[in-house]
Amino acid sequence: MAIYQNRKVLITVKTYPLPSKKTIEASCTAGITEEGKWIRLFPLPFRYLEHEKQFKKHQWIEASVTKASDPRPESYKIDLNSIRLIGKPLEPAKSWKLRKEIVLPLTAPSLCHLQKTKAETGATLGIFKPRIIRELIIEPEEYPSWTEQELAILSQQSMFDKKYVKPLEKIPFKFFYSFYCKDPHCEGHRLSITDWEIGEAYRKWRQHYGEHWEDYFRQKFENEVIYNFDTYLYVGTIRAHPDVWIITGLFYPHKEDSNATG
């Protein structure tokens, strides 16, 4: 019988949802515990949670969790009914200092370091500051619409049917960052970005600006991320491909705020 324990977690990562046989759809969610450790909460059907349980990025929550069958050491199964929000999210305008006090002590030297030490440390979550982000790459998805199998999953009946949720839209593009990390021997990386913020930005700007959405998208996630922000990348591995790392989120105070005190 699984043993559940209460944990307080600062949510730092929430990826764009994908179809899930167990929970209709799921978002890979991760954060930092009150003890300063990484934790992954997956699968988590965020859009199907009751409104009072829907947390935001950089918000503390309390929930009962138990170690998942997923072999990644940070992966835990969460009791959805136990989720309780603690206070308001740490808003960026007033609290970059508070965010950084929690997040940045976990900063790894580089992505190369995370890759090289994974076999020894077992770590499959991390954050690091790239030496330079070269470019944002946008490529069309091979299948811009859900497959029949994915549609069947998204339309399945379940315990969540009592709540109406708009059909999950598939993002018809893939996003990547090409960058060099701070390892002196780094030959460069090209990682997929799965952050929910990225997906929602595409949906919002496509709706508002039509065929010109990419101009606004690149202004934020390329120009500003590279030149205006003191950008760090949250990364994690994929369960089915344990040696593949992806970008699960961005941590980006403005450069002028990097030494802010409040």
C-alpha cells in the first residue's frame, strides 16, 4: 500500500498538456519542496482540477504525495483531492528576490554538467544559466492535428466529466532553443521547449495577430529572453528516453533586476 506524505512545494514548472490514457490529459509539473529539493508531480490533469486547486507558477501548494513507479528519483504521484494553495503566487514585480532565494541555490554549473553527472547523482531535473542563447527555432509539427488515437483519449469518459473543459488544442509547431552552456568544452545544444507559457503565448498571439503571431512571439521569447532578461532554463529528462533533456520552463528576471532586493 502506497504511503502518502504531506509536502509543501513551490511550483516552478508546468508543461503544455498532452493526451494521457490515465487522466485524459496531463501536464508535467515540477517544483521545489520546503526542504529545497526538486520534485516532479506527474501526471497532473491541471485543466480538470477544481478551480480552487488550480495553482500558478511560483505559488506554494501543499499536497499528499507518494513515490511514483517512475524510476526518476524526483517523480511523485499526487493525491489530487489533497491539493491546497498556500497564499498568492510570488509575483515578479515585487518578489524576484524571494523567487531567487528559493530557486537559484539549485543552479547547476551547466547542462553539460547535468548530463555528465546524471549517472552518479540520478538527477533528472535542474536549472542552469546558459552562456549564450543563439536562437529560437520554430518548426512545424509533423502532425499538426491530434491523431485518431489521441482524440479518442481526449474524449474518454472519466471522473472528471462533471467539469466542462474546452477541448485541448494541439500546438502545430515545435519550439527549440539553440544555445551554449558554460561548460568550457560545450559544443552546443538544441533542446525542445515544452513550457505551458510558450504554448499559451502562441495561442494568444495567433488569435490576436493572425499570420503575424511569430513577430510578437520572437520579440518575447527570442529578443527579450536573450537581451533583456537574466535567463535561466529549467530542464528535465523524458521518462521514455532517459538520456534526452528538454526545456520545461524559463526563469527570467530582467537584467536590471538581477541584483534587486525586493
